[in-house]
Amino acid sequence: VREWSAEGAAERAASHEPILAELRTWLPLTPATVNTLTVLVPGCGLGRLPWDLACAGYAAQGNEFSYFMLFASHFILNCGPDAANAMSVHPFVHNPSCHMTNKNMLRPVPFPDIPPSAIAAINPGADLSMTAGEFCEVYGTPEHAGEWDAVVTCFFLDTAPNVCEYVQVIHAALRPGGVWVNLGPLLWHWADGPEASPGAARGPDDRFGRSLELSYAEVVACVQAAGFTLRTERRAPPTTYAGDALSLMSVVYSPMLFTAVKEEARGAEGREAAPPKPA
Ligand SMILES: C[S@@+](CC[C@H](N)C(=O)[O-])C[C@H]1O[C@@H](n2cnc3c(N)ncnc32)[C@H](O)[C@@H]1O
């Protein structure tokens, strides 16, 4: 619903439009740079944000580690019928609570609101790719250092057991002067303790035990310590996440939006670079 349906359009707009506006401000597209400025989107879910960025003219790469997301995004992007609203899901059928009518609960939600192949007409030179794997494992390696013009994180930072690791990998992956746009709350995914682990029967997931739950102010301190300068910092519009617009209940987030630029004078690890040696 959130990513590929008409019903999710308002929810998508609340996140994707502020992100795109920040990118256009800090990493402007020109005829010379269109489809060449690289943007990495870790934790991209079903791939709609990288698809939107690629339509806009950024060379976008989504990254995701969940097989559920990867199978579904592969199906939508590469295998589905090439027509709008050709398929449906019934996303609310398993939740019996807070429905005004039975029809609401049982309603189908058609997808995709736009066929992904439409990207070729929207932006004929579009550059869109996806990678599968854990973000820090895939991009925290030396060969990816300084590779990206921008990183965009949307409802992603709080998936980290230790957000400082994400910050360091994002910093290392960006080129000096590169731009990081973040939008999201801090609903720490690993905060609930091992008994909440879906795989508890197989033994607790150790990420619960080492979860670090920082306040926004502490995250910002970590971002600055890594070698970023904050350029934009404000509340994004209030928004639901994977909400049911017809429900009698709604959870509304008040996400923070920030844009940070990787300082030129710091090394890939975020420490002050040594002063240049005299010739
Ligand atoms: C809350 S969802 C946000 C999805 C999308 N960005 C959006 O705004 O709709 C977080 C996503 O990040 C993925 N994810 C979490 N930790 C990850 C990691 N370490 N590496 C790659 N993907 C991860 C999850 O599988 C999930 O799809």
C-alpha cells in the first residue's frame, strides 16, 4: 500500500517529496549531471523511493536485506504485468480491529499505481539498480569508500542495533562534500528485548541484547562527530507508516528531516585529516 498503490500516495508524498526537495537543493541536477549523480538508498523496502529518484534524474541504487522485500520488489519491478493497477492485495484482511465496515477490512488495494516500466518514458536515460545484503556488510568495505554523491535514509536509521555503525558506513561511503538526507522517527527496532524476537524459539537474536537507543540529539552528536555538517534540520510533515486511511485508529509519526554534508577536510573514518605536508 505504502509504496506502490494509489492509496499510499499521500503517505509517500509526506516522505519522498521533502527528501527530493533536499536533494534538489544540495545536489542539484543540471543537463550535465542528470542520470550521473549517484544516490544510495539503504533499507529501501519495495524500491519505490529509488525508483522515484531515478525518475527524477538521479542514478539511484536501493539496498535491502529482507527476502520478503527483495522478492516482492523484484516481482513488482521486473516481473509484474506492464499496466497500472493490474494486481491487488488485501492488506487489511488479517487485522479485525478498528474497521468501520466489513467492506473496508476486505477491500482490495490495486497495485502498482504506475507501471515501473513507465520510468523509460519519464526519464529515458534513467539509472536504477538494487543490491541485496546487509547495509554495513555490503557498503562498509574499502572498495565502496567515497563512492556516492548522496545517501538517502527514509524510516531506516532506527533499524540499527547501533546507529553509530550506520553513520560511520554512510560517512565512509560518501565522497567528500557528499550529501546525506535522512527522514524518519527513532522507533528503535531492537529495543524490546529478546522475548520479542520472532525467532526466539531458535535462540534470541543477539541484536536485541546490544541495542543502543539514542535520543535524536545524541544521533546528531554522533553524526557531527563522524565528520558531517548539518545543513537542514526540521520536522517533516506528520505521517502514517503503512497506515490504513479508513481505519478507526491511526498511528502518526512526526519524523525528523535532516541533511548533512560530509566535510571535505576529514578522512573516510571521520577523523580530522592530517594537514597537507609542505612541498
Ligand atoms: C521501516 S522499513 C522502511 C522502508 C522504506 N525505506 C520506506 O520508507 O518505506 C526499513 C527497511 O529497512 C530494511 N533493513 C533493516 N535493516 C537493514 C540492514 N541492516 N540492511 C539493509 N536493509 C535493512 C528492512 O528490511 C525494511 O525493509
